[in-house]
Amino acid sequence: MSVLKLSALKGLFKDVVSDQVSYVNAPLLAEERGIGVELVTDPYCESFRNVTVDRDDERKGSGFRSRAP
């Protein structure tokens, strides 16, 4: 799992669960809750050199997407 995915999950859960969230247990917390993470990259971005967008995509079910070119 990439650093971006781990960071996104850790940030997602830090204020939601009562246990301490780490980079180690964040994927386990996601799995227990049925949350999937998808990293989508795009080599072309007209306005920015680096862009990261995190979003919840409810249309595909319970999911969290991280997007970075």
C-alpha cells in the first residue's frame, strides 16, 4: 500500500474511531468497515505540478478515493 493511501486512511479515521490510528492499523480499520481505497494517477495536469484530492465516492458504495497525478 502506498504512502498516499496510508495517509488518506489515517486522516479519514483519526477523528472517527476511539482507538489510536496508525499507518499500521489504518488499512485494517478500513477493511473492517468495508472501505476501499483507490489511487488514480494522471500524468497530465494543466494547472498544477502536483495535485492530491481525497473524496468519498458514495456512488460506488462505501469507499474513499485518493487522486494524485
